[in-house]
Amino acid sequence: MNRVVITGLGALTPLGNNVSDFWQSLTNGMSGAAPITKFDTDRFKTKFACELKHFDPLDHMEKAAARKYDLFTQYALAAVEEAVKDSNINFEDLNKNRIGVIWGSGNGGIGTFQEQVMEYAKGDGTPRFSPFFIPKMIVDIASGVISIKYGLRGINYTTVSACATSNTAIIDAFNYIRWGKADMIITGGSEAPINESSVGGFNASKALSTLNDQPAIASRPFDINRDGFVMGEGAGALILESYEHAIKRNAPILAEIVGGGMAADAYHLTGTHPEGEGAYLGMLAALEDAEIKAADIDYLNAHATSTPQGDLSELKAIERVFGRGTGLNISATKSMTGHLLGAAGAVEAIACIKAVMHDIVPPTINAVDIEPEYKDDFNFTLHTAQQKSVNYAMSNTFGFGGHIATSIFKKYKS
């Protein structure tokens, strides 16, 4: 099968609106959490999140275009724009019938849906909806808009697997290229969930942290005092292409993707399996796909959302796969970015790719009182980034419904 490489990255995150700023903030252990500015949180249990800072859609598209797109699509276009530039792509020189888009979003245009329904509810029952309502809302529209912008006629669809979504998209893109069904695929994910309905809904399910007086330290993966995740927003974009295609066009090769594993907990609507059964199977499947051993992994970017059950079940799965007291570095970058839901896998894949490029493991911040069963046996890369040789990095993502997706990235060697 075809060797698959990554040739471009784009990031729009609570830590920075491009890959360079994101990576610098991540390795410096910065928190993106702050009081919510998008709506009045006075009556909400959670009053903070990891919002984007200083994002202006008009920096990336015309005003008329921005009116047609929900925020999650605007975020996608901004991140893809950076990735395309990073990859030095001139689409007019390439076979656009062989270039596709596989994007991911868990919620799609939930902000648009809320806005339109609230406007209808305030009226007299007359159905006055925007003609852009449906295309702004549907979850697949970002992949369609990306293909329209660049004239790409290859494989095009959107994955939805809750918080495993964009990792699922990346694995699908990887598979189609190595099977020879495409030369290049733009992949990743975007999410714009910081609004009343999303925050209120996650509050109702008791999933969000309520540490309102100290938002910067609220995301505390692996800490026994953790009380829920911190919501984030943004997008991550990756350019995947076959090695031969990349070499032919003299593309900048950043890293390789070598394995992907998917599985299911088959256990609970929102909770993870207490023994991490799905996570265990997903990691094993990714290792088998990459044809490497657990000991070859140098860095694991854990799903680690900072929920009581989720973090512990993942640690149990990690123990089953890797054992204890190994040289493996684990970190939870959601301690800084918050949880970008369907976009989390893409942003964390970028963190893994940068780790193998620069031999730096980003830290886990805010974790002080580590789970006693594991605190002495795992290297959680606490508080400070660590310099080490990173040849292989693994990224875990899990979603409501028991969805599991794990990908593996490798240092590029010609």
C-alpha cells in the first residue's frame, strides 16, 4: 500500500490562530481558559471556556461568503487556508479529480440552529427562516465548502463520531490514500460549540467543570480533584498525500502517518467503559496497523478530558497496552486547549506531529494530585515540556456513544 505523509498543517485554537502560535503556547504550558464572552452566563453553572481570541472571518473570506457560513465552517476554511499555504500547493498544477476532503465535526452548525429556532420562537408562528439556515447547519457543509473553494472533485464527506470525529476523519483519509483511491486529501475537523445550548446541555449532563473562580486551572486531567472538562472551539487541518505524490511535486514533508485504530466501548451512552475496553482495543488496532510494538511509542497524547471516570478508564487501558514504568511520555494537552469536541483529534494530531518534528513533548498543566494508583509509574510530563527523541507519537480520542479512534504518527525519514 502507499506510504502516506503529512505535508501541511493549519490550526485555529484557543492558544493561537496559527500553528506556530499554537505550538509555542502549548510547549510553554499556557492555558486558553477564561470567562465566556459569547453570551451572558449569569444563570449558567459554568461561566468559562477556551474561546478563540481575535478571530475575524473577514481575514479569510468576503463578507458575503461569511454570511453563508456557520462559525464551524468559517473556522474550517481558516485552518485549511493555512495548511494549503504550508504545503506549498498549487492546485492548478495537480489532478483535482484525485484530491479529496474528509472533514469532521461533532455538532456542525449548532450555533445557527439555536439562533434560528430562538428567532422563530419569538415570532407569531410564521416560519420566517433564513435561506441559508439548512446549508449553514448541516454537519457535512464544511467539507463541501472546502472542495468548492479549491475545485477539488475527489472523495468528499464528513465523519461524525462525537469527540473522536476528526481523528476518524484523519484515519479515513489515511486509508483512502494508501489504498490508492486518492493522491491527496485535506482532512481535520472544526467545532464552534460555545453557546447557550451547548454549555447548558453539557452542564445538564454534569460533564463540565464549574471551577468558575479559577478557569485557568479548571482543566486538570489525571488530578483526583478534577470535576469535568472545559469546552473549547476551533479547527485543525492536515494535508495528507501519498509519498510519491509529495516527492513528485517537491512538497515539504513534515511527518508520516503509519497507523489508525478504531473500536467501540459498547457500554454506555455517555460514559467510558470502566476498564477502558474500547480504548485498549483502539490502541492495539493502531499498533497492529502500523506494524510496531507498544514499546516503539515515545509519546502518547491522551484523550484525558479531565472527567473523573474518563481519565481513570483511559489510564487502565494504557496500563494494559504499555505496562508501567516504561519510557513512554503521556500528556494531556486539553489541560491547555480545553476540549474542542469534534475538532480535538485534529488539533491533538498537530501536537503529535510537531512533537515528532521537534523532539519536544508538550506538558500536562494543572495536574497536582495525580491518581495515586498511577502517579509513580507513568511520566505525565507534568507542568513543563520535555525534550526527548520522539520517533512515534500516538493520539487517542473517544466520543459519546463509545466511539474510539487512535492514530500514530512517525518522524519522517527519506
